Amino acid sequence: MRTLADRPVTFALYFGNRGFFPGEIIAAAREEISRLLTSWGYGVLMMPAEATRHGAVETVAEGQLYADWLKGQTGAFDGVIVSLPNFGDETGAVTALRDADVPILVQAYPDELDKMGAATRRDAFCGKFSIMDMFCQYGIKFTALKPHTVAPSSPAFRDNVDHFARVCRVANGMKRLTVGAIGARTTAFKTVRIDELALQKVGITMEALDLSMVIERTRKMAAAGPAYRATADRLLGATCWNGVPDAAFENLVKLDVVLDEVIEEYGLDALALRCWIELEQQLGICPCVILGDLNNRGLTAACEVDVGNAVTMHALRLAAGGQPAMCLDWNNNYGDDEDKCILFHCGPVAFDLMAGKGEIVDHYMLATAVGEGNAYGCNQGRIKPMPFTFGSMLTEEGKLKFYLGEGAFTNDPIPADFFGCGGVAYFQRLQDVLLHVGRNGYRHHTSVVGGSYLAPVKEALTNYLGFSVSLPQED
């Protein structure tokens, strides 16, 4: 199933006009912006040009026509781009867009110094202020980016649209989010406690599911059928299984199929799984590689029932256009380098984010509790070098609080005997980040996605969703 995270974003286009400016430039703007957006891979919706005097909105009456048209397109668009080929009437814009209920980007055409006469002057530079002023007065949330005026054909506008598309994905995708908490929080990990009602108040539903149900369904499933065979083939091709007992491999495949069924039955967008120690005790497996497989296939999956980081992972995945995110431990210092550390987990990293194939191993840390050979499933390997965006979330006094930042996985080596899947990560002001995490009660986990998306994630979470976001690298 394709979701907002990985399908093309569709924009509804709005064009503003003011009558004593040349109306013919509206037709040129409609053609130019729709053509460019389509060529960049976005979907485009436009109210028919003949619906208003110049194919744009000027009056309150025309604004109401646009509002009615937009209402008829509900569910077909992810954001609105307000284009001002000239000054643009602000009252008509308010009428048209006050019930849009999606992110709105305001773009203004630049004047050209050799075209400042009555027939070609635009004044959108000034008109953009009036539109934003009225949006502020009416409480209409909007996005405004640099430069203040920008030609649609310029690289700057394409970058602005890319930013805005990511804002749309996060702002819309977080409004109706369902997260499965599969299994009770592990007793020792009070660090991942979460306020379910705080999540629900902002539209995030947490479905609490019993791990015993998952275990029983896994036990009863036959190691046969199309779903089992497809899953087995996919896992065999994704990593190295040398030395893994047949019974462990079979149970891992069945668990993967069962989780797919649960995801479908409960309409989950993300999940956080209780990964120890019942799965090891009762099925003889550790589910790390299955979580990695889920993430690689587009379902956000965190371990240790860390719902807060499952939510953060999903936000980062939305911003990254469907690319998988990771839930990692703040785990080790890297020698004496104060701006590097090792981020790690036992092996739930999406296969596409690893530097080559991993190797399925027994979880040696859990072996002391469940016995050797009873915890196969850790996908051991290394995270590939790349820039990344990171963050985490907690609930406090009924509110959601995030931190965000950026860093990069490096080529620095990790000792060969290092267990699990990890990477050396560089951060500007790492020590400030670590103090911020610790002093504010954030988790020992952090969520990571490849790419630099801090700005659109922050804007979506703060401007459109109203969450608290701190930036420890900038404070």
C-alpha cells in the first residue's frame, strides 16, 4: 500500500490578482507553475481558468468560488501553493483558504528592473506582506521561505517546493497516525514510558496489543504458503544466514508474516515491539532482522516498545519521502573525539542503510539469560556513511516535546568484534546535544534518517502541528 510518505505530493494552485495590475500575466503564471511542478514529479490541481475573471482570485466572491472548488477536492491534495503574479488581493485569499486545513506556501513573482511600467509592473514584493499579514490576523498557518520574491524557473523556487513538499508529508502524515505497541514495556525500561492520552489528543492513536497473541499466531502458522515463501526468499537475499538453525530461521519468517497480518488488521502506520525476552524464551529468536525488514519495506518499526521514537522515526521517514529511519542507542564514545560517538542497535537497521550485507548472529548479551542459540536474529553489520537528521520525542505534562538535529555517519572504523549494527557518527556540538538529551529526560534512543531534513521537519512539527521542538546544536 502506498502512503503519503512515498507517493508524489499533489498541490492545489491558487493565483492571486489585483484588478489594476495587468491581468494577462496570470495566464502565463498558470502555465509556467503547473508545467514546472509536473516536470518535477508533483501532482497539480487548478480551478478552471474560466471560473474567475482572469483565472485568479481577486474578490471575496471569487475567493468563495475557490473555497467551494477546494472543498470538492478534499483528499486529493496535500498542500496549497499561493502564487502572486502581481500584488494579489488579500481579502479574497483569506476567503479562499481559511478552511484549507493543509499547509500553504506563499510565493511572489519578482519584478524586473527593465519592466517597471504600468503594463508590466507586478508589486508582488509588497503584496506578499499583505497576504501574510491577513493570514496572521485570521490565524491561517502558512509557509514563507527565502528569497522573499522568487521566479518559478529559478533553482531557489525548486528548492522551496522540495522543502514545502516535505512539510506537507510530515504535517499531514502525523495528523492521523496509528502506532502499535506490541507487548508491554519491558520492566527495566521505564525510560520508554509514554503518555497515551497526550498522543491521542494530537491525533496519534496507540493500539496496545498483547505479545502473547503474536507468539501464539507464530507458533500455529505453517511454514508454507505464498506469504511464507515470499518472506523467506526476501530475508535470505537480504543478509547472510550461515550457521543459523533452521528452526530459528523458520520462526523469524513466520513472525515477519504475522506482524504483516497484524499491521493490516489494525491499520498500523508504525509499531514498537517488545523484543526481549519472551520471544527468545518461547520462540528461540531475536526479532532485530524482522524490524529491519519492516523498516526497509516502508513500515516504521522500533524496538523495546519505544513508541516515542516510533513516532519520531515516522516523522523523519515522511520528511525523507519514504526512506527508512532507524531507532539507535546513544551507545559509545569514540576515543577522545568529543564530536563523535557510536550509534548502535542490535540489528534492526533497514537493509538499505547498511554498508553491505549483514550477518545473522545469536544475541550474545541475552545468551546469559536464555542460553546460547536461543536468540538468533541480530543482523550484525555497519551503517553506511551518509548525512542524517536525528531526533526523539517524549511526553511531558500532556504535551509532545521533540529535539532535532543533523549529523553524519563517517568512514571511521569500529573494532571487528563490536556486536550489532553501528556506525561512527559526527555531530557539531555533540557534547551540548548529549547534555540536552540527559538534562531534559529524553530517551537513550535517538531516531535517525539519511539526509538533511531538519528545517522542514521542524516547520511541520512547530508551525502546523503545534509541538515543542528544541535544537540543541543551535541553542
